[in-house]
Amino acid sequence: MLARPLAMLLSLVPVVAGGTLASAQAPALVLRPGLVIKRPVRLVPNAYRLRASASLDSPLVVVRGDDVTVDFAGATLLGTADGSLPDEARGLAILVDGGRNVTIRGARIHGFKVAIRARGTHGLRIVDSDLSRNWKPRLYSVVEHESLVDWLSFHHNEHNEWLRFGAAMYLEDVHGGEIHGNVVEQGMNALLVTRSDSLLVWNNDFSFNSGLGVGLYRSSDNRIMHNEFDYNVRGHSEGFYHRGQDSAGILLYEQSCRNVIAYNSVTHGGDGLFLWAGQSTMDTGQGGANDNLVFANDFSYAPANGIEATFSRNLFARNRVTGSDYGVWGGYSYDTQIVGNELVDNVTGIAIEHGQANRIEGNTVRGGTTGVRLWADSIEPSDWGYPKHHDTRSRGNVISDNLFDRTRVGVRVSRSDTLRLERNAFVASDSEVIATTTVVMRSDASRSFRTGAGAVLPAALQERLVGPLPNAMPTDRPVARLPRSAIIVDEWGPYDWRTPKLWPIDSVRAVPLRLAVLGPIGAWRIVTARGVASLSKRTGRIRAFGTPDTLIVTPAAASLGDWEITIAHRGGDRAQWVNAAYRHFEPRIAWTERVFAWNEATDPREHADAFATLRQGGAALVERRVPRLDFVWYRPPVNGIPQQRWALEATGGVDLPAGKYTIQTISDDAIRVWVDGALLIDHWQPHESAVDVAPLGSGKHELRVQYMQVDGWAELRVEILRGPPPSSRGSPGPH
């Protein structure tokens, strides 16, 4: 079973006495734009297709008043036409404006930028609803490398900046209530909460989204329990990169304190949990996202960190993290307790830079390169206010009663004040402790170890722990137990393993190309193949869930840049055959590329004739022929190209068959593109990574590209796509 069916979620959620009866007695109502609901209603069951205003200040429906229940009773609200792309969704479906004891029950809302927004409400309940398939952006990272366009930034939300990212549910200034029994999949964000408290979020399935499962900003005293927040991820390509790009299953930002996060499945997220004190703490050194209890969760298989918690004080107990880059990243954490966790086969179990008075006790750290790493950097960022107001030495940490099993290095510590190592066991570690510029007080008295889930926690900690809720749903579905390689992210986000899919195992330009045949257990067969010289087989079978079959495709020599295949698959709970296609389109362009260094006298930002001056001024730093313009780097991997203040000019020709096309660029810092002498793309003001497009007709074309790099990251991609220009330009910045 891949995801908990909605009916099962509903069966696990208790109904408040009188709620169902009250809904049945409420008057039936037909949805229409501009409707204001002030009393309990039951919607007439129908599929309402209502296009919302693009402005989030103009909801389709407003709910206002006290003791109001809106029962969808089988009705569905659709904001886009069938076949629309996810980034064509827009507007706000329902606004809950103030009020007390407001309930939205059984909502089916799809195709909006925000499905439900509530503000200033006391006692809000959103229950038994399916808010899947709302807005999400196109992603621009590819198999071989990421694009900086896809990086997210949730650092500011004082003025509801998070709304630009869309959400199934967006709550602001909400005090008390329940979010339970809901399903949100295939959007960007499921639940975003700001300046809200005393919410119980439980028995929900918020999975397979490209941003966040749950995000909290200045929100405290909430309980998030017994949920499935799996595969909320972007920025991962197995074998190529694993970045996460600040996606996460759960995010706690900016003074979000005293929350309980327990018994959740939060696997395969960019980070499992991403906790950050907030910009106010970074500026003043005060406060933090403090005193949160993170207990008995599974944060496994994150591309980046199972748990990232920085500049704050918290308790992490009896969690599990397997197969991530870092089990726990705790930069600048202080007075934090990491107790009784199972950290297995992560590259690094626990890493804390500039940490103070932290206790790492009773954990099982198995496999990986380093069990625990503590250190301080000699230089801290000069633009941070935090170290100007807060002691940032690495000092006073305790590592005790842990089991280090098969780690290359058990404990690695450097530039730290006194570290206490007490009663730890090291089994099959190449090096137990490596310490530099640190005073270590070590005591290895023998004892009977009970670590990880079996660790005996101090009585003071046990008093803070919480038991499971009654009627809690199980969070043990098979898709959450697959390894990290099960994360497949295409241009619309994470793949959900329910339908067939063809996905490259190698670079998409490999010849021959190995394709993974993904999907439920079942049979597949080739339906069509165009521009293909040979296939390794024409039929096959996926024999185990999560274990793909392999198809090897050799394109025809004349079709290397333009070929496609389609398969049909039958399996899982489907009796019918379902098609899946893989298309490769990259028309051949032989680019001639020249790279120049520039200075103040030849600055392309200031001088219109800068490129002419550079060309006339002497030999290029680099001159070469390349098959494509496609790179992203911080330090140039090409000899001769400096890290900053350089410019590129490239020319090439292309011949396109009949049809409509788009020339698309991604650039950081600036770009211009001419086609047949006409300037089609002119984005010359220095910028972060941005997408630009222009329509292009068929036939032969001469292309000229000018690109400028000032400093920092460099990104350039120039490509020709089939079809008209896309409707959006990726994730809202900054990146």
C-alpha cells in the first residue's frame, strides 16, 4: 500500500458529538463566486468548476461567524480545467475570516494557489478533506545537476511572504483547533502556519509535495502527531546530487517554541525536520526556536539532514534517522539534548559547529564516516549579528553512554573547549576519538549498554515525553521504508510510485541510455518507439515494490537529439493498461564559446560596447567548441576561467523541423540572446538565477549568446524546447 486511502484516514478520526447530525440538518447550498457563509451549511454534491481571481485578496468563498460548519458532503471545488498544468492554478478558494468554532469538513478542493486560508480564527477545525493537486511550480533542476532557480527561502514571513509559495492550508493568527484526517499530495506546501498556537495536527497524510509538509513561523505550543509527511522533497538526483534545496517534511522557523512533534513518519524529505531560530535571533543573539520536543519520529532517507536544528535549544529523543547525509545537524545549538536516537548509515551521525553545553547521550550511531563531529571555525561570517551578541565557542559538551558501531571515526572534535566523553562503547571503529585543539576528559568505565530506542532516559526527560493519542493511525507504509534512491524528482516534483514512469539511470545524454521502469508490481510492454535503433527488450515485469526493471535504449544515429518511447503498464490495483512516455529532445547546436575577463574599463554592466572592446583587446581566456551551454558552479571547473568578473560570448546554428519552439535560458548573473540578429532575450541587469523565454519558429537559425558573471555562483543554460513558452518561471525567489 503506497498511501493511506482517505476513507481509512477518516475511519481513524473520532467525530465530535453532534457534528455529523448538525451537518445533516444544515440547509443545502450551491457554491457560487462571492458567496459569504455565516451559518452552518451543507453543500449540494456537485463538481463546481469556478475560476478564482489571481489575487489572494479575492477569495471565491468567505466563511465568517461563530459556530459555523461547512460540510462539503461530497462536493468538489475545481479551480482549473482538466489537463491544466500545476502552475496554472491560481487564487484563493475559501477564506475563513475570524470567528470561533469554525469547521470545514470533507472539502475536496483542487487547482488553486491556496485552497483554504484562515485568519484570526479561534477554534478552527479542518477535517476529512482532500486538498491535493493545488499549485506547484515547475522545477528546473535536471538529472545531471541542480538549478539554483529551485532553491527555496522561507526565512521571512512577517508580512505573509509565504503566500507566494502557495499552500493547501494557510493559517495566520489562529488559536486552537484541529487539523486531522486530511490528505494533501502533489502540491508544493500542505500546511503553512504563522503566528498561531494550540493546534493539534494529527492523522494527516501530507506527502509527495515539492516544498513542505508543515511549516511553522512564530507558532508555538502546537502538537504535530501521528502524521505521514513523506517525500516532501526537491533537489535530489540519485548518483548525481543530493541537495534538498530547503524542502522539508516539517519546518520550524522564527521563534516557534514549545511544540510537540511526535510519532510522525517524515521520510524522504529534503530535510526531515528543518528548525531555525529566525532572523531576529540572527540579528540580536536573543531567543530562538526553543524548547520543542521532537520525539519518536522517523526522519530517514533525507538528501540533506534527517534533523537540522540551529541557533536554538531543544530536546530530540528516540527518533530514527537512516540513510541521510547527516543524521542531526545542530549548528550553534546550545543546551540541547540528543538522547536515545537511532542514527544508522548516515554519512555523519551528529554534527554540531559552535555548540555549547549540549548533551549527546544514549544514542546508537551505526555505520557512516563519523559518529559525532564537534568543532568551531576560526572565522565566522562578518555579516551575522549573532556572534556579536552571543558566545559562539564550542564548549561544555557531553558525549556519554552512546554506542558507536562500525563508524570509521567514533568522535571527531576540533577547536573546542572542554569535552567530556563518558561511558561510550566503540565497536569496529577504525578510530575511536580524534581530537585537535581540544581538552578531552574521557572515562570509558564498562557498563551494560541500552542505547537508541532502548535507552533509559533521565527522569527529568521522561516527564516531558508524550504518549500516543487514542485512535492514532499507523505510519508504517512500505513506500516510507524504501531507500533514498526511491526519491525521483521530475519537473513537477516527487514521484509517488503509484503510476508507471520511465526515468534515466545515467545522464540523459548517455548512449545507449539505461531507463528505470518504475511503478507498482506488474507487467509492462513497449507501445511505440520513434527514432530508436534498438531496445534491450520489448516486455518486462516489475517483480517487487520499489525495485524497478531496466530498459536499455539505443537511439538511431540520425535521431540522437530527438527520440521517444511509450510503454504500457498494468499492475497494482489497476486492471487496465496505463501508458508512460519518455521523450528526449535536444537539437544539435555546435557552439563556439569564448570567455573574457573584464575590469572597470570593460565592465559589461556599464559599457554598451564592452564585448566589442573585449573581442578586440586580445586573445580570449578560453576558446572552445562545446555541444551545449549548460553549467552551474561556484568554483569554475574549467582551467582559465576566473571565479568572478568574466564574460562569455557563444555563437551557433540550429535547424528545427516544422513546429513551434521556445528558446529558454537560465542565468546568474546576466544574459542576452540574439536569434538571426534580433534580440529576443535581454536580461542584462545582474540577478539571481532566473528563467527567460522567447518563442521560436522552425527552420534554420543563427544564435548568439552573451553572458556575464560578476561574482558568487554562476549558472547558464540555453536550450530549445518543443512547444510555446511555459506559463511560469519556477519557484518564487529569492534563491
